[in-house]
Amino acid sequence: MSDARDAGLQAERTSLAWSRTALTASVAALLVTRGGVVTHQSALTVVGVLLLGIAVATLVAARRRHAVIERALSAGRSPVNRDSMLMLATLVVALGAAVLWSVLV
């Protein structure tokens, strides 16, 4: 009972989680923007608009990634991109080294 469609459910759950994150970030961005408008603080308004842009970009990226994964699974291919995994592993190791360096120094 482990066909390609079952494997896609994990991608769907991940996509839904990113959608919820984008929705939450959008609400926070709108509140920050509103606070900037009400208090006449243009810097706060700009930060709110930038945060809203990031939230929308997060939603778009989540939808696109979900579509890529669905197409790969439907075609019987692995949705994992080796270059992306190598980059992610490098970033994690670099972050770990930076944290270790900051603790030891």
C-alpha cells in the first residue's frame, strides 16, 4: 500500500504547513503595517509591507514546490534534487560550525 500517491501525502502536509505559516506571517505583516499607518511611522509601514511580500513569496514558493513534487512522483521520479540537498547540507554544517565557534571562542 505504498504507491506514489501515498508518498505525495507528505508533500501535501508540508505544503499545507507552509501555507499556514504564510497566512500567519501575512496577518502579522498586516498588523505591523496598520500600526505604522496609525502611528504615522513610515519605517514601520515599510517593514510591514516587506514582511507581507515575504509572506506572499513563501506561499508562492510552497505552491510551486508542491507542484514540482507532485509531477515528479506522478512520473515515478524522485522529487529530491541532489544539488539542493548538497547546498542544504553545506549550510547546516556551516551553521553548526558557526554556533560551535561562537560557543568556544
